[in-house]
Amino acid sequence: MNAIAIDGPAASGKSTVGYRVGRRLGFVFFDTGVMYRAVAWAVLEQGINSADDEAVGRLAEQLRIEVDAPASDLSDGRQATILVGQADVTWEIRSTRVDSIVSVVAANARVRRELTRKQRGVGLAYGSGAAGKAGVVMVGRDVGTVLLPEAPLKIYLQAPLEERARRRLRELVERGREADFNKILEDMRVRDRTDSHRAVAPLRPAEDAVQIQTLGLTVEEVVEQILALTTARLGVTPSSPDE
Ligand code: CDP
């Protein structure tokens, strides 16, 4: 199977790196976090208490979440277009309001059961070539451990909390958002703790994951390391960076 699993804590570079790895290999890139964010967005939108397991679980089972390739005339930096029903929530799911409840929503067993089923289906379809794609790069928290344990290459990205908070601050500022470093840092600390300590599918490296410490490395250096591992493990050769 042509599947690469990339996991790691908040803002460790999973989506930036994973997207570029996917492009160089002609693999589909799929960010599983957007689906948890979409459920969290809907929880806020419908005024549901995020701690109400029953109501949140029911919502996740009913929600129509679509993850599409962006329309070709869109150039606002999106990697995918995320729809909840008819609403384009691509940027709204990145709000600090969503950040503050998404980990609680993602710890809900019914939410996980629903999204795991869908995401594993996507991974198997693209990973096996059945969907007419060369392979898949899936990024998240539990791709190597739960979603695609059979993936032939698993990566776990790491970076110190302060560095990750700096990266997230830079992203938000680039998008013209107001952001406070200390609040980002504190929210990230809480989210990492919730993600690592939940009962179902906690954030942790798979036993056979290659761990990459990204502090001091450029995005391109991390991408090249993963591509070298891909060639070794999957026998797939990437295109050159400017193609
Ligand atoms: O971009 P960032 O790393 O900040 O977050 P994300 O990857 O968009 O994920 C948002 C949240 O969704 C995480 O903090 C987890 O609580 C949850 N998540 C998860 O539980 N399992 C996944 N496979 C992906 C995300």
C-alpha cells in the first residue's frame, strides 16, 4: 500500500510538510484534523455544550462534512475546501474558538468512531490505488496507530512547545489575524495534554514510527528526509522540487 502516515502535536509542521510531500509524489494529501475541527465548528454553531457527550456524538453522526480539492480560481492559500452541509468553513475552523474546544470534541468516543470509519475508508481507497491515485499522505494524531497501522512509512514530527507556538503565531499573522503569543502557547499546552491523555486513540508515536525533531530544520529539509525514506520503503521516486 502506498500510504505515508504523519502524526505529531499541534503546529509540529504536519500539514505544511505533508502537503509538499504529497505534491512531490503525486499522492493525495489528507489532513484528518480538519474533520475534528469541522465537528467542533458545528458544536459552536448549534450552541451545543462541548462536554455533552450524547449531543456532540449525535451531531457528529448526522453531520455532512466534505473535504474537496480547492476550485482552481481560488488562491487564498487553502490546501482543501471544507464544507459542512452547504457552508464553506475552510477558514472558520481555524479560529481560536474552535481551537479551544476541538480537543474535547476529539476525545468523544462516538465522534472518534464516526470519523475513524470515514478516514480509514479514505486512506485505504487512495493508498491501494483503487481511487486512481498513486497513494496517500495522511496527517493527524492517530494515523500511524489507529487509522492506517499497516502504512509502510510512519513519521512522528516533534518540536518544542515554544517553537510550535511561534510557528502558529507566524501563520496567524500572515493571514492577517490578531494573535497573542502567550495565549497561543497556553492553549497549545492544554490541547497537547488533552490529546495525549485521552482514553481513545491518544497522541503518541507508533512503535515503528520514524521520529523527526524539526527544530532548526527548514520545511524543505524535513520534506527531503521524508522523501528519502519514501524511496527506501515504498520504492517511489519523487519529482524534482520545481516541477
Ligand atoms: O493544526 P493543528 O496541529 O493545530 O491541529 P489539527 O491537526 O487541525 O487538529 C486539531 C485537533 O483535532 C487536535 O488537537 C486533536 O484534538 C484532533 N485530532 C485528532 O484527535 N485526531 C486526528 N487524527 C487529527 C486531529
